[in-house]
Amino acid sequence: MNAIGPALGTAAGLSLVGAALAWTLPVRVRALSAGVCATGVGAAGMVAGITALGGGSWSAHLPELLPLAGVSLRVDALSGLFMAVAGAVVAATAVYGIGYAAPGSAHSTTDDGASPQRASVRGVSSRTAQAVLPLFAATLLLVPAAASVSTFLLLWELMAVTSLLLVLTEHRERAAVRTAGVWYAVMTHLGLVLLLAGLSLFAARAGGETFTALRAGAAAMSPLARGTVFVLVFAAFASKAGMVPLHAWLPRAHPEAPSQVSALMSAAMVNLGGYGIMRFGFDLLGGGSHWWWLLVLVTGALSAVYGILQASMATDLKRLLAYSTSENLGLVLVGTGAAGLFRAGGHRPLAELALAAALLHLVNHSAFKALLFCAAGSVLRAGGLRDLDAMGGLRARMPATAGLFALAALGAVALPPGGGFISEWLLLQALIHGLAVPGLTTAVVLPLAIAAIALSAGLAAATFVKALGVGFFARPRSPQAAGAKEAPPAMLAGMGLLAAACAALALVPGLLADGLSRAAAAAGPAALPVTAQMTPQPVTGGELRLRLTGLSTSLAPLWSVTALVLAVLLAAAAVRGLRRRTRRRLARLWDCGGGAPSARMAYTATSFAEPLQRVFDDVLAPEQDLDVTPVRESAYLVERVRYQRRVPDRIEHRLYRPVLAALDRVGRRSRPLAGGSIHLYLGYGLFGLVALLGVLAVAR
């Protein structure tokens, strides 16, 4: 017996204890008790996940917990990777949340004039928020362990409901929270409907609802049935991962949720969309046709470019980070789609390498995105600021937070020595070597995917230079920024744990090589038709080197970072030596009589992004409004000029608004159908039942 079962049992027990304590204890100790229990939940999840990545497995069937079907659980290496990632994020953000939810913080901006302390008690320190947080953390660990359709749907819905309650934490303080909650509830339950339809069809055609039965029955299904199931579940999982065009909930829910909840959703929950695609597409459905994975790859590439393009335009810091999540999960889907294409063509080494690259990028993204959201939460708690145009000067007032944000941003821009560079380099290696695979699909799609990765990397660099430079440097642009203070120790401790994870992933990623290979193999490549040379695992490594076994390529991040640091130190020493030999004379800066530069003269986030906006003007379709108000006495004299320019989400503007408007019209015209007569309603029910029986008769 290994540690997986006891660890998951401990996590479930601690989540219930944490919820009970948070509901009963007074506010002064509520956050501490819930945070300690949630930290234990995360630590237990890490133990279970690491044990599975090390080669362990575990399964259990609990018939008493769920009527008819019972609860079926099974953990393998693929489940273990997602468990370990979720557990690490939960543990770090729970420590962070103890300080973030302390009463009296200034992170709530109220609409009703309530004091910050009262707003905090009603919001992140409320009984509901603190009681639901450990339960949400437990669902993040248990969803990858589900081993039957009923268990998976139950845990998936529990995750959706608990996360919705956490998004609505501050619904009394801000109307935007209520709007975000409505969008999130509708989108997540539309995804549930698609998932329910796809898995019901799958279970009916496979002759059972356990994953073992699904795996065995998939081969006997017709290509049409398998393709239908894949499209339905892919749409549901892509929505949870924030993929375009099903991403509309993400830039709303992430900014309005408390920051530790935003970190959990962006760094752990959205990962489970990728898990579902890998588990059902590769493992349970057994691979599939080329067009499945072409759909996945194209969706991922479009989401990566569109997401980071919207992030580069955003001035709300948390909205910027939310769109960045769409970009990075898009890159994960690019790797997953490439692995499926290589798998369908029988090229096992490339398939395993692309899937390992996707998993490594998912791990890296979880580390740096959780840290970015926590740093943004520290700024929000210190001064109630999310608008980059109102920030500035935070490097001097919040030096630890600024340094941690910079470390996480280094991972997000995919430049050495960040962790994102290593995973994107691995992904590019798989795609570039995949160009040698014969076929029109790979010859056309892979170069476009490489171009999408390169473009998203360049836009990510501009985006996070904007966020770091405008938000933390220059001069304060508001009284809140000028009066900001450093985060309390608990928040810094949580961010420190995430920073240590970012550093480890950037310097010694080879430590994950065996676990990544086991996770990639658990997704199904072991059953590949092999036309290429067999390799034991796609990636090997150790403390100092990451080696691609099938391609005779290696990367040594630690040595690269050491050389980079030495080069910087030598350059700094040379500059300092030259300064000492040159006489310096102090003089007042010539300012053309205009006086010293002020904060109004510095770049804002809007002005920084304006050149990019011009380049992508046709894609972004910005809206502008010029309102000239003349004086009352003469139309030739101007009293006021008002100029407004904004960059809306074009997909939302062109797709969702017409659909919502059409539904509104249909609803208004359908009001006469609800006349209040019970006989009319019974007639509707009878007609629906007859129509359903007719459809079933024809379908048989």
C-alpha cells in the first residue's frame, strides 16, 4: 500500500474540518483556521501526486457514497501530475490567503461607502468564503482521481459550484462581481451540459460508465460516434480552459474574484480542462483521427495569439493576467494537438515529446501565474489598485512584491532564465522536428503553429514589460499608489514558496523528467502503432541538464544562468571601473524651462500599448468617441472636448452580443406562452414527452 490513498483521505478530511471551523469560529481566527486546513489539503495533494509520478498507483470503489453507481477513484501518473501541481498551488495560496483575508485590509472597493474593515469581513473573511475555500481546494485534487462518468461529473460540478461561490465573494461591494458571476455560471453550466451529453453518449455506446469500460468499448464504436463524443467533451473542456471563443467568462471572473481564488482558478482549475482533453482524447477514446488534433492545435494557437494580444491592450492588471492564462493554456493545447497528430501518424517519440512539453509548460504556468496573481493581490490589498494607469512607484514602496512580480514575469515572457523559456523551447523542438513527418497537414499546420508561438512570445514580452514598468516603476500616479505599503509576512511567505517553485523549474527542470515521461505515457502513447525507433522516455535529466533522448539535444539551464549572471557582473564591474577613471561633474538638468518631470509626463499602460494597437488595428477593432461641447453663447467656442478610446473583446462583441440580443427577443415574444393556465402547461409536458419518444423511436 502506498501513500496515495491515505493522502487523499487526509485531504478530504481536512477540507471538511476547515469548512466546519470557518463556519463556526469568530472572524479573528477564521482565516487562520481555514488557511491552515487548506494548506494541509494542498500538502496532502502534493504527497499523493508525487507518489503517483514516482510510479505508484491507487484505486478504490466506494459504493456507499453515491447511489446506484458509487464513487470510483483511480490515480496514475497523469492524474498525479495534475494533483501535485494543484496541491502545490493550494498550499502556497492558502498561506498567502491567511494574510490576505485579515480583517481591516484595503483590498475591497465598496459601492455603498462601507469601511474597508467591514467590507473585508463581508467579503474574503466571511464565513461562506472561508468555508468554501478548503472544499474547492479538495475538488481540485479529486477531479483527476475520478474513474467513472458519474464520479467525474459529480466532482466536476462540485468544483464549478464552489468556485462560483468564491467568485461571488464580494458581490455586495461591487456590481461587477455580480455580472461576472452570472457570466461564469452560464458558461460553466453550458460546458456541463456539453460534457453530460458527450459522456452519456460515450457510456451508452461503450456499455458501461467506468473508465475501464469506456476504454474497452471505445474501439468498437463507430468513427462518427467517437468523433461526436470528442467534439462535445473538447468543447466543454476548452471552455473550462478559457479557449477562444469560449473564453468570455475568464476575463470577468478572474479579476473580480479574491486574488488567492484567482490564483487557484488560473493556476489549478483551468489546468483540468487540459487534463480532460488528454484523459478522454488519448486514454479513453484511444487517440482518434487527424482532424481531432488539428482542431485542438488550431484552437490552442488562436487562443494563444488572441489571448496575449488582448492582454497587451489591457490596463486592468488582473484582467491582463486572466488573458495571459488563455495564452498559456493555448500553448498547452498546441503541444497536445501536435502530440495527437504525431500519434495518429504513428510517430511515438515526437508524440511523447510534444505531450511532455505541454505538461511541462502547464507546470511552469501554474507556478508563475499563481505568483503573478498573488503579487497583484498584494498591490490591490495595499491600495485598492488594479488600474495600471493609476499605479507607479510601487518598487520603492513594495520592494519585495515588485521583485517577486518581476521573477514571475520573467517566466511568463519565455526568455532565459525563466521557466517558461524551457517549456516553450521543448515545445518548439517537437514542432520543428515534426516538420520532417511526411504529410500535407504537418507541412502546413506546424509552421503556422511555430509562428503563433513566436508571435505570442514577443507579445508576452511587451505585455509584461508594460505591467512591470508602468505598474512598479516611474512615479506614483495616484494617492493610493503613493501611500502603498508592503504586504504582511503571511502573504510574502506564500509568494516566497511560489517564487522558490519558479526558480527551481527554471534552474533544474531535469528533476521533473522522469515524472513527465510517466505522465505522458499514462495518457496513452504506450498503445501507439510504432513506425519509428522506440525510446524509453522522451525526456531525461537530472540536477543540471535536460536531454531529449530521441533527438540528441540537451539544455543545461543552471549553467546558462550561471554564465548569464557572470556576464552581467563582469559588465557591471567594467562600467564601474570606467566611471572611477572619468571625472564627473554634477549639473542641473536642462528642462527647457518646463520644470521637473511629473508623473503625467510618464508613459501609461494605454500609451505603451498604442503602437501595438496600431499594428493590430484590424484584429482588435478599437472603438473611439469624440465629443465636442461648445459654449452656450457661441458654437465657435469650445467649452469641453471629451475623447474616449477603448479596445473591446471583438469576439465577445461580434459573437455573444448578437446571440444574447436574439435570446432576449425570443424571450420577450414567448411571454404569451406562459399564460398561467395549468392545463396549458400540462399540454406542453405531454407534447414534449411524445416528441422525445418519437425521437427515441427513430434513433433506434
